[in-house]
Amino acid sequence: MTRDSTETPPAGGPTLQPAPDDAREVAASEDGSQDPLELLPVPEAAEENPMAMSAFTETLPEDSLPETDFLPESTRSGRPAEIDPEKLDPDALKVIHRLHSHGHQAYLVGGCVRDLMLGRTPKDFDIATSAHPGEVRAIFRNCRLIGRRFRLAHIYFKGGKIIEVSTFRANPTELDAANGVSAADTGAENGEEEGAEAEESQDLLITHDNVFGTAEQDARRRDFTMNGLFYDVAEGQVIDYVRGRRDIDERYIRTIGDPEIRMREDPVRILRAVRFAAKLGLDIESRTYAAMEGAVEDLPRCAPARLLEETFRLIRGGVAAPTLRLLAALDALKVLLPPVAAYFKEYGRSGQQTFYAFAEALDRRVSTGEPLDDAILLAALLVPIAQAAPVVESQEQAERPSVAQAIEDLLAEFVQSARLPRRIAERCRLLLIAQRTLTGERRRRTGAFRRHPLFNDALIVFEISVEATGQHREALEAWKRGELPPIKSSESATEGGEAPRKRRRRRRRGGRKTGAGEGASASAAGAPAGPGVEAADAGDDEGDDADSGPDSDGDSESDEG
């Protein structure tokens, strides 16, 4: 199939230039001074400046206009709008109308247009505009700029709602092409070898894209054709620079331009394609899929924080099972979740069936709309790996209980390199440890365990585990009733299902023999024992209790109820 719509714009077209926010930034870039945007006042957080949030929530004069008054009932050709105005977000329409009133282009863009054309309800509405970030902030008092590499404008509304506004951007590689500079020329300028070796040294990974452009250039720089659609609310027309409408009708996921180049530019697009395929029920075009397979080796070059965030998006969206199957087929799990890849390699098909049963149970739980913490989501996926690893309980009470070493390493890596909050990693680890108590493999004081802040979250993970495997259902019902489930018996267990309680043998302190003999002689003579003996006995009792930790055999049922 031809890709006429994805070719580089003609030489006579607009020249791409790195776009400053305003004229002051040009002067700042020339003399090397600080970015003027850093010097402009930015609304502080609510706890730091209580008065700042009033500007985020107050209704401005321009907002008094009804949301759809500026929308025509029909286009100039007399045809109705391609998207029903009633399905558009009123706050997004306000933003577009005010940008138009200040002489700027503004369109709905990306996922919201794609979802509306697929008959789905968008979760949010993003806007692309010709206005630079500084100009957007000057227009909206309820605006805040975010980002360092490329600034985005967040416009705040009541209830914590945010409309994201981005400035038209262009692909940096198109900037070089428009200026007649090829990647090989760039390599020669840097002293690199020419010819085939220079081509092999080309690095397509995008490390900077702070380049403003036109609406068409902004559409072409996006990842997939279905995400390159714009919607002009004033004209009621979908603007298609990249033939995205065709691919939506054919239900294909296709890159804009050469798939090999686009995937090498940003390998995170592999995860995005997988998520869209599972979430929207679309097929990945064959050339795009082949390029995804080849770009998996570049995933480790991406920022670990981006990879982790995209991985969590797969899980949060209720499509963990199908997306993880696709990632396994692409051999990407070895980069994203190494313990899962090692688990598949060791246990083969049976291990995969068990793992995907947990993933499907998690998806069903997420689809109910119940908000689940990231620690719960991650723990639910790692339960099979934790259960398959041998349990090693330390005899030293000062040492904390642990999970499988592969999971410990994974969580540590997430914290150190992917910026996973340490509290989430620790909660995930504790939730996995608690599963052994819930199943009865690990004995613990029941009352203290029920009062633990993580008990309810641990019970959610346990419910997902029971649904996935069908095991320990009686224990789950017992915990829900507030009762103590039967402890897993050992070989010497009684018929009642409880292991015999072992009586701890008391230890005697040094120098006790003489005292004991004297006490025995005094007792035999009918004389009362001295106060030293009573103190020694009390000391023995205290020492025995001190040795009894939460995992001791003697207190497994003492706090029930």
C-alpha cells in the first residue's frame, strides 16, 4: 500500500524551526541566559499557596458563553457535523473557543477523536494549538505549564478536571530533511566513517523533540495513523493528514511513515501498540508488527521510568492478560518483567497457564471499576512467582521475612532506576508475604494480623488468587466471616486439621542450680522459698514471652476474635 500521506512535506512548504515561547526566549537563547518561562510566576501547590487554587476554579468572563453557541449546526457544505456536539466535552469546547477568539488554531486531537470515531467514550479530551505554551498561559489564568523537554499546558477546572493543551510540534528528523541535512552528513561532521559503516552508526532514538511546527507536521510526527486525526469543532470536520480514517475503518494499527524508523525512534511505541490492540480490539498491521519485533532490543535504551509507567498502564486498563501475551510473543517480558520471563522458561506451558489465569482474574477485578492501588496490581501478577519459589524463613527475629529473590531484585530495580516509590515496592512485598498467612502456610497472631493496615489489601490479592486457582476458598470464606481458617497440618497433624502445639522448654539461667537446690531443700523442710527464687521464675517467664514472636507456634490462636 502507498504511503503518499506520510512523505516529507515539499521543499516549498513551511520551514521547520525550533520554536521559542515568545520573542524574549529568542534573546535568552542567544545570550545563554535562563529560560524566561522559568522566571514567570507559576501557580504554586494548594498547600504552599492557599489562594492560588482560586484562579484554577473560578469562572472567567469568557466562560459565561454557553458551550455550544459557537458550534454550527451544519458545515458550509450543508452536511451535519461528523461528530455529535453533545458527545464533546463542554470544558474542552470552552478552551477551543477562547483560543479561537485570540486568533489561534485549536483542534481536538489524538485519542479522543479516535475513540469517538470508534463509537467509544473518551476518558479525556486533548487539544493541539498553534499557540505557544507562554501564550496559552497568558490566555488562561487557570493554567499551569508542566514538563521540561517540551512544555504542555494544563488548564484546570472544578472537580480536579484537567484539559491538556499542546503546541503543534514537528519531527526532528523532518527538520534535518527540510534543511537538506541527512543523518549520514551529520555523522560525517562528527568525524564518523562514511558509507555503510556510517549508516550502521546512525542512531534513530529521539532524545529531543522541542521543535514547533504546523498542524500537518504535528499530525505526521505522531506514532500511529489512528492517533493523527484532528477534529475542527467549528467546521464539524475530521482533518486527516495521515489516512487514519482508512485504518480505523479497516481496524488496523499502522505507524505513520516507515515502521522500522518509527519504532527505532521511540521503542516505547511497542507498548502503546500492544495496549491499543488489546484495549480497542484492533489488529496490528504486518509491517508494523515486524518492526516491533526488531525494536524490542532497543527497549533497554528507553528511560526505565517510561517503561514502568507504560507497563502499569497495561495493567490498570483491565487488559493485562492479552497485552502480556502479546509482549511474551514479542519476547519483551525479559526487559519489562524479568521474573515473569524466567518463570515461563522454567515452568513452560503450565506456568504460563497459571500466570495468565491470575492476569485474567485481575482484569475481571479491574473491569468492575474498583480502584486498585499499584501495589495490589503488581502483587496480584507476581503471586505465582512468589508461590513457586521456596520459602526461606530466617531464624533471626531481627531480619524481616522475604519473598522470592527474583521479586526482591525486581522491586529494588524499579525503585532505583525506574523511580517506583519505595512505599509501593514495600507494600507489594508485604502483600506477597501476607499471602502465606492467609493460606495458612505461615502462623501468626490472628488479632494483630487483622488489625494490620494492609490486611484488607492483602485479602483483595488473596481473592484474586482464589478466583484464579480455585484453591483456598474455604480459607477465604473464613477470613471474610472473621474466623480463623484451619492451619495447614504437617505430617504429625491431628485429625482436626490443627498441628499439635509444641510446648516451649524453659531455659534456666546460669547459677540456677544452687538456687534450685536450696529452694528444693527449703520446700522439703516446709520453709517458704526466698524472694530470689520468685524473681528468677518471673525472669524465666518474661524471657519465654520475649522469644515468642508473631510467627511463634504458641500464639497462633490466642488472639482470635
